[in-house]
Amino acid sequence: MQWITIFKKEILEDWRNYKWIWVPLVFIVICIMDPISTYYLPQILESVGGMPEGTVLEPPEVVPSQAIMMSLTELSMLGVLVIVAISMSVIAGERKSGVAELILVKPVSYFTYISAKWAEKLLLVFTSYLIGMLASWYYVDLLFGQITAGQFFSLFFFYLIWLIFVISLTIFYNTIVKVPGLVLTLTVVTIMAMSAINQIFSYRMPWFPNSISGHITKMLMENSVPNALWGAVSITIILSVGLLIASNFILKTKEMAD
Amino acid sequence: MAVIEVQNLIKAFKGDQVVKGLNFTLEKGKCVALLGPNGAGKTTTLRMLSGLLKPTDGSIHFEGATKGEDIRQYIGYLPQYPIFHPWMTGKEFLVYVGQLAHLSKKDAIEKADQLLEKVAIFEARNQRIGKYSGGMKQRLGIAQAMIHSPQLLMLDEPVSSLDPLGRREVLTLMEELKQQTTILFSTHILGDAEEISDDLLVMHHGEIVEAGSIESLRHKHQTAKFELAFQGDTTTYQERLKQLECIQETFLEKGEIHVIVEDIETARREILKEAIATDWPLVKFELSRTTLEDLFMKVVKN
Amino acid sequence: MGEILNSLPIVAPLILVQFLLMIIALISLIKAEQTNGPKAMWAVIVIFIGFIGPILFFIIGRRQY
């Protein structure tokens, strides 16, 4: 009951501050901008000029799987940044402003408080990501060639696990510090550090969370799910759950009045 | 019957004790003022009772609560500066926190309407809280603390940030709430405490220095005292006053003799008899009482 | 020229979404009682900085609390 109450309150809040409108729109742009601009690159270059007379510009040789992976590449940068930014004050903001002092003296468990907020952000991100990727699928199909439903949905759900991890990490930092800007910085720095580690040790740690999109590329080319992807996804889920449990523990030991 | 029993409650921040071992019980149905100057440790104490701060040591026992039970459901708490979600309406906020306190949505709505009426913001119930005035927010704060009909209502400096009008409104409201629940509120103003509370807990430097009902404290600290002034050499009369049996203590202050007496009536008779008999050049003979104000000032100055 | 016209049905939705984003940011800007920084500055940012402008406004410009 309390869980639903907080969940609904979060939905109402994100509706009133326009997040339920702008985040899906931003995700559509993020997901379709690269496939479209890649397709029209020759025309864009032509209109800009500077090409020798008689040069024939063909659309670059991009296979459908490469085209749809462009969406994931953009999501990994801009998309992740937007996700962190919309979640950076979900708990930190309430603690900083002082509302938490009114909420947490009510008999509500910290885990309910954390998980309901986590779930609402997940629903918002899921919806936006779904709309964005469906748009991307449509354009890739139109401009580059077929992506099967099987390919699309396995790509969609495997990458979703990574986004869940990003939300969980942001929530985790929300319980550690109460300045939203600092939550953003810490989360982004952590993800960048993880990405660096992933690049250096990718051969030794095929199950590392950041390797998910690499494995998805391989999955689309070979049309089968690599074992390493299952491994990476499992590790990422475990880490996300761990982060939520840790958040609960941290918030419990924190003194709300500080 | 006690509602809450506090034993040896201690709070230290970085080794610095802000609250130094409090022991007190709150009687059911009483309105108790936690009185003390700023920095006495009042807010820290209330925050520990509400569960916002963890005591460094000591125990808080809530009557009727089993060990390890979440006592937050029995408590309503209003912080000194309540902050709300400015994008919510007053009614939405009350229904929200009501549901968080285990009320069903229907009950929460009903209770919210009742309270909005009681705290006189019913008209503004569908306005965003961001537009509320300071007094309205304070009253909404009391309403949110009352939403689950708590057995103990704790208010941290409920009137000190308000203008005289808002102050009066909140005090009247507290007078009404006294009938329904036990109230513990902190204040640094003796007048507010005297006006609505039954009992006083006087706090200073993290300790409770006086506790009891207003009446008993008034009585305890109300020693009778005469102030006498004379023409000429005052000190000789002081010696002679000391010899009177009814007088406990004398001292000089600003050229006047202050005499503390046991019983006002006998003392007056004796002193005046002596004065007439030996023809004292009295220019002032005045009865004065030490009050709670004197007690409070004494506490604050130490 | 013909190619550009051919491409219009494809590119139009992208432009439309970006335009929508800008309009919503502007509505939110007008309705907001307070913003971090002058409203005029945010109006310029929202209108002129591609689709990043509205995002910046929603994240930084709008006061959350």
C-alpha cells in the first residue's frame, strides 16, 4: 500500500514537472538521429559543398545491425546522462530540501521509500527507451534493411539491464550524498571508470557490465546469444540488486536530520 | 499513565555531548513544554524521540509498544522549519502522508478534510503549497503531524517563527489539540510555555534542570521577599532585621535591603511592629515575589 | 532538390519531435514561477541550441525544489 502511494506520488511529480513528456521525446531524438543522419550523410555533404565535380556519393555501406547499434551508442552517452540527470535528486533532493524529515518520521520503511522511487524512474526510462527504440527500429527497417522482431527484442531487453544498472547506481549515490549535482558527478565518474576498466581488461572480464553492448553487437551478427552476454547480464542484475540493498542499509544508518 | 519514558538519553556529535543524559516521562493527556534557551539541546531531543536521530546512549520507551516495534506510528512530529513538496496541494500532501501512516485512501481523504478545516486552510486546500504563507505552512505542518491521530504530538518551536497573528492562531489550535492528545513542544519563550502547557521541562546545556507542573514550579520558586529602603545608614537596620525570628536571609542590593521570609503575614507584622517601635526612617517597604521568569533567567545566565 | 523532397517524409518526424520538445520547454518556462537564471536567457537557449537546449532547461533551469 505504502509502496503504491510513493510510486504514484513519484509519477504525479514527474508528470507535473513535464518529465513524462520530455524524456520520451528526447529518447526518440537520441535513438533516431544517428541512423537518419548516417543515411543522409552524402546529401548533407553535397549540400554543404566542397566535393569535386562528378563525385557520386552513395549511402555508406551500413548493415541494419550496425545502424540499430548506432542508437545504442548514442544511448550509452547522451541517454545515460539524461537518465542520471533525471534521477539525481530523487532522494538527495528530498533530503537536501528537508521534505524527507516529514516523510521519514511516518512509519514507512526505507526500503519501500527507495524501491518505489527506483521503480518509478525505471518505468519512466523503460517507456522512453521503448518508444525511442521502436522509432529507431522503424527507421532502420525503412532505410537500411530488416531487423527481425527476435533481434530487436533481445537487443532491447539485454540493453535494458544496463539501463537498470545506471538507475540503481544513481539511487545508490542518492543515499550517500544529498547534493544532486554531486550525485550526477559521482555516478558519471563511476560509469566512466568502469568503462575504462572494461576497455583495458575486456578479454579477462567478458562478464563486466559495460561489455553488454559489445556482446549485443556480436549477438546481432551471429544471430545467437553469446554465453558472455548471459554472464554479463547476470552480473549486472546482481550488482543492481546489491546496490539497492546497500542503499537501504546506508539510508538506515544515516541520520536524516543531518 | 506515562506515554513515553526516557532514560539516560544522550546524544554526542563528534564526542561533544549535546544532550547529557535526560530522564523524564510524559504523562498521558498532558501538554508539556520543553523550555530552554537556544542551543540547550531541545531540537536534538525531539529529533531523537521522533527517530530522525539515533541516540548515542539511553532508551526511549513508548507505552504500549512492543520491543523493536516502529514507534513512528504513535508519533506526530513537526520540525521547526517544515518543508513540503511545493508542487503538491495542501490536501494532496495530507492524503499522501496519511497513506504513508497506514490510513486507507478513503480515511486519509476524510481525515485530511477534517484537519484542513480545523487548521483553517480548507479554503486553500487545492492550492499549491508553494503559494502558502509561513503561517499556513506551519498550520499545514501541524495537520500533517496529526493525520494519523498520534498518541504523542511533538512540535519543535511551533510559534517562534510566526508573526503575532499567526502565533495566536497556532496557540489557539494547540489549546484545542490538548484535548485530544499528549503534546510535547519546545520553546525558548516562557510566556508561550506558561500559556498553554501543564508541565514544564526546563532544559539548559543539554540537561533538564527543572521539571514539574507549572503550578508546582511556581510554588517552589515563589519565595516571599520584602524590599526595604531607609533614609541614612542602611546597614545598621540590616543588622537589626537579622535579629528578627521570621527572617531567613537578608542581602543588600542597590542600597536596598532584601529580606527573604518564611511566612509573609507574620513577617510583615513583625517587621512593621519593630519599625514603629523604634521609629525607622522607612522610605520603601515592598513585597515582591520571585517568579518563573526569575528562575528562567537564573538558568539562562548560568 | 528532388532528393531533398523525397527525404522530407523521413526527416519531418525528427524535426517535428524536436519542435515539440522546444514548445513544451517554452510552455514550462513561461509557467515556471522561478528559474535558475533569467527567463530570457533560458528562452534563447531553448530556441537556439538544437535539442540540447530544452534538455538543459529541464535539468538545470527548472527549479525542482
